[in-house]
Amino acid sequence: MTTPHQQPQAQPPGGGPAAEAPSTAQAATQTAQPLSYTKPPQQAPAQPPAQPPAQPPTQPPGADHAAQYPPPGGAPAGAYGGGYSSPIPITRTHLGHAIASEWTKIRSVRSTMWTLSIMFVLVVGIGGLSAVGRAGEDNISMPMLSSGLFGLMLGQICIITLGVLVVTSEYGTGMIRTTLTACPQRGRVLLAKSLIFFLLAFVMTTVACTLTALIHHSVLSGPVDRLDYGYTSYEESVKAGEFVVQDGEWLGATVGAGLYVALLGLLSLAVGALLRHSAGAITTMMGVVLMPLVIALFMVGEAMETLREKMLEFSPLNGLASLYLIPMQDDQDASGWPLLGLLALVTAGALMAAYAMLTKRDV
Amino acid sequence: MIELEGLTKRYGEKVAVDHLTFSVRPGVVTGFLGPNGAGKSTTMRLLLGLDRPTAGDIRIDGRHYDQLRDPLNYIGALLEAKSVHGGRSAYNHLLCLAQSNGIPERRVPEVLDMVGLTAVAKKRPKGFSLGMGQRLGIAQALLGDPRIVMFDEPVNGLDPEGIHWVRTLMQQLAAEGRTVFVSSHLMSEMSLTAEHLVVIGQGKLMADTSMAAFIHENSRTYVRLRTPEPERLRNVLHTAGIPAVAVSDGSLEVENVAAARLGELAAEHRIVLHELSPQQASLEEAFMQLTAGSVEYHAHTTAEGPEARRGGQGWGQGWQEGR
Ligand SMILES: Nc1ncnc2c1ncn2[C@@H]1O[C@H](COP(=O)(O)OP(=O)(O)OP(=O)(O)O)[C@@H](O)[C@H]1O
Ligand SMILES: [Mg+2]
């Protein structure tokens, strides 16, 4: 592709009178390429009908102009030359374009606004209420920031829904055909969608969780009169008669929780791409998140004990709870980070499966 | 230039497109005709790389669709089904497409204006009428100012003014040297716009010819005669060596003889004529004739199909061989 500076003959410096320079684009193609079709293109406007004539030559020259209107180098020469060549700049598309496009898409539908606002209200609202509720008690039943989990357990459903909808709404409406026509590199579309959604979900969830944690901190920290806690791990929540935040608690209850929920959302996006059906994908994700816990609740008796313990340990909700330092399994020192790593691996696997299916299947 | 080579697509047992080989040249409007379920939309989806061919190849200027680095600048397509998210405003819909191909944003209001949707640019397509949706689709197709335009039944749902507009638009686009490939069921509509014609039936190629040749081959002209004395007229014609066909409604049809000559002949023998009218079989009839054998989905309410009227399938095939 030639740069604008390499073709000075075609256009006098400074643009020249508009009448003399029809369009550099056309001038170039008309002279350079054989006309292999029956009807020659019309001399003057190589433009669609009602389009206003304000096109390249009349624009003021300059760096901006040059960047905006590179000459059409995308036209393959030879046998397929001639035809029509557009005054609109030809751009070699890349991931950046797909990302810009996906950002416009995600911010221009109502479901994004709704799911994120509801998530915010649930996380901060329920979190704030439980913080205020705990302020009256003088026994410490759990670490300071941990009641943020209650709101987030509901709020994550919104992120899961949004993740699913990012893909399935395109299948439901037929938009996917338009999307893949505009960007036939299907992997690029999936990657752009994943990046945009993940960043948005991560930032929003982390902000909501951080706000909740700050509310907890401002409401709950201070001296405790009576030490009436059952579990040893909560001893660390009390130092010198003060209710304090444990080591690693801040990180887990903000960035950790944000990452975990955003990953769950990304997993939902992958499941949506695999199933191509909103209700199906959302139901599947609800099952993934809730079923291990529900099944474990119904597993009674000695024989089932180890299985039950495993179900609890690998339940997605346990990962989140562990980040808030209130794990559901018996090992009360379990950290949520290994489970977050596991979730990341599962998500990566699901995305790869989604990519494979997307490239293989008809739309 | 679009080139198909032995293009075949199966959906399970169903062969939607069956060894299609033809090409679509720039500079003219190429009409793509076929009855319902003939495989027109499937062919277009295959071209856009949305569906993968079972066999054969479909190329755009020698390349596959996914090898195009600037797809919207290359091909603008209006797909059959509304392929728009109903909840995203027309403006944002076009904007996200423009961004995905690095097309400057100022192009969005331009194309909206071109199709007459400026007033509803901020409205969501969910509430659009059929014709408005079609206009948005056309705006989308023109967004990248493409050198190839492909419309799947563009006049579907448009009002007369809109139909006229699409017709002129397509001709204008072709005159600018673009490749215009447009599908339709309506032969009469195509005869007004298309210069070249590709007809398929049940996924198979039935005709690939210029519109002029098609009209020439297929517009059967004849003269209809009506008289209170049909027997006498027939005898007179017979004596003059003119074959006449009696039609069920009591009139006679004569081919290849000028109406003037027939009138003079009748006057000579003092036969009263109630009607002496030159007739032309419509292109629609010719089209039905051509695809008669390949219509899969037809209604069973009409007593008399095109097959019954002029005995059938061999006609289309013979014609195809003759090209
Ligand atoms: N995704 C699909 N799965 C299964 N069969 C399909 C699919 N798409 C098309 N077909 C079948 O392929 C055949 C061709 O369909 P297509 O939509 O291409 O026809 P068409 O020529 O566009 O018809 P119309 O004029 O009604 O729009 C039909 O019999 C249809 O049932
Ligand atoms: Mg169709």
C-alpha cells in the first residue's frame, strides 16, 4: 500500500481546484488497471447516489487528511482490476477495530445498563445493609468484610446473565450474521467480545465490592467489648481489643471477588457461544454455580462424607466465600485463590471450545 | 467479480445448492432468480463465509471472503432475514459496523440520509416497519462504499416509491462499475433492473444468460382472434396455411403472423371479428415455465399450473442447452 506522500503527481500540492482533481482514487485505478468488464465506469462521481460531494479532494490537506484518506491500495491488481474503487479509506482491519466495535455494541444496548445497575444495587445495597446490621452486635461471628459476600452471591447472577447475553443476543436477533460479515475472522470477534466484557465486568464488580468493603470497614472497625467467636480463624480479626481487617482480606474482598465474578461471567460468555441460546446458557450457568452446593446439602450419612466434602470444596460459591475468608468446607484456612486459578483454567478451556465450535459451525 | 465453481451445500440430506458454476461480472446488475427454497439465500450465505460449502468453491476477485482484509469495503450485503439487534439504535448499529472495518464515523449519517432514515437514527430497529428494516439493511450494505453489492430480495416490504428507489439505486451502483448481485422471485421486477440473469431451481443452475436474450427467447407473441364463426375462420386460416390453436375460452391463437394480415384475411372472407389482439406471454410465465420442474413448495389451490398449460419441464432444459 502506498502512502499519500508517494503519489504526488496525481494531486497537485494543496489539493488543487476540485474540478481538476476528481478523486485521486479513481484517477489511479482508471489509468493503472485494465477495464475487464463491458461497461466502463462513469467518468465523474464514483460515489453512491445521494452522497454529498464533500469528498477527499475538497478536504483541507494535512496530516489528518493523509491519515484519513490513504489511497486505495487494497484493490488487487490484474485480472480483477477495474470495477469500482471507493474514495473511502481502505483499512487493514485488526483486533483494535473489533474491540472498538464490541465496545460500541456493549454500551449501546439496554441489557448492559440494566444488568450492571442491578448488580451494583444488589452488591452495595445488601452489603451495606448487612454491615449496618452487624454493627449492633458485639460478638464477632465472621471476618469484617465477609458479609459483602451475600450481596455478591446475588449480584454475580447479573454478571452471568450479561456474559451470556453478549453472545446469545446476537444469535437470537440474527445480528451474528452481520457481525461475522463485517469481521469474518471469527476468533477475533470472540476475543474482542471476551476482552471487552471481561474488563467491564471486572471493573464494575471490583468497584461495587470495594465500595461494599469500605462501608463495612467504616461501620464495623473499632473496639470490641466481648470476644464471643467460635472459630479460631476469626481470632485474627481482633487485635488489641479492636475489630480489624485480616491479612489478605482487603485483596480477596475487592480485586479477588471482582476477578472471580468476572471470570464466571467470561465462562458464561463461552457457554453462551457454545449453546447459542440465552435461556439455555443462563440455566446451565445457574446449575454450575448452585448445583454442587445444593447436591451437597442433600448428601447425608457417613458414606457420602468425602464426596460431600469434595462437592463443597469445588463448588463455585465456595471459591467466592473463601476469598471472603469464610470457606464452606471444613478446612477453615482454605484460601480462595487456588479455586480462582482453577476457574480461570476452566474458563480458558471453555473459551477454546467455543472458538473451535465457532470456527467450525455454520452461522 | 464473484465466481462459483461447483458450489454445493448440503444440510443433512437436503441439498440446498447443487454444483453451481457461474460468475457475476462488475458493471451490470445480475439478477438471481429462483422459486422459494431454490437456494438463493444459501448461496449468498456461502459467499459471505457464514456457511461453509460442502464442496466446490466461491471466490470474490479470486479470494475467499475471510481472506478479505477490508470486507465491508469490498462487499456490502443485505441479508434475507433482518440481521440486526432490535435494541441497538440504527445509528449505533451502523457505528459498530463502521468501527469494525475502520470506516470513518461520518459515513454513518451519510448512509442513513441516503436511505431516508435520518429521522429515526436514534430509534431502535425493534419498532421499525418491514420497509424501514429493509432500508436499514441497505444502509448497512452501502456503509463501506463497497465494490460488490449483494441484495437478497431488497424490494421485499418496500412501498412503490421505495421499490423505484432501489431499482434506480441498483442501476446507479452498477453504472459506477460495481458488481451488483440481487436475488428476487419476481421476473418482471428483474426485467426492469437486471442486465444479466442467473436462474436456479432446487439448487441447480437453470439459466445463465443476458436479460435481453432471455426476453427474446421467452416472450412468445401471438394474436388472439375471437369470432362468432370459429369453424369458418379456422377453415380460412387453414386454407391460407396458417396454423391456429383453439383455446378453451373459444378464441383462436395464431403465432408468427401479423395481426394486420389476419384482419385482411377475415375481411376478404367477410368473417365478423370480435377481437383481433396481439398478445405477449409475460416474463413471469416464462420464468415459471423455466423453473416448473423445480418448484418444491407450491400451493395446491390453482387447478391449472404452468406445467399443465404448456407441457413442462423439457422446455427449460432444452432452452438451457441452447444457450
Ligand atoms: N440452515 C439450514 N438448515 C437446514 N436447511 C436449510 C438451511 N438453510 C437453508 N436450508 C434449506 O435449503 C433450501 C434452500 O433455502 P434458501 O433459503 O437458500 O432458499 P431461497 O432460494 O433463498 O428461498 P426464498 O426464495 O424462499 O428466500 C431450502 O429447502 C431450505 O429448507
Ligand atoms: Mg431467500
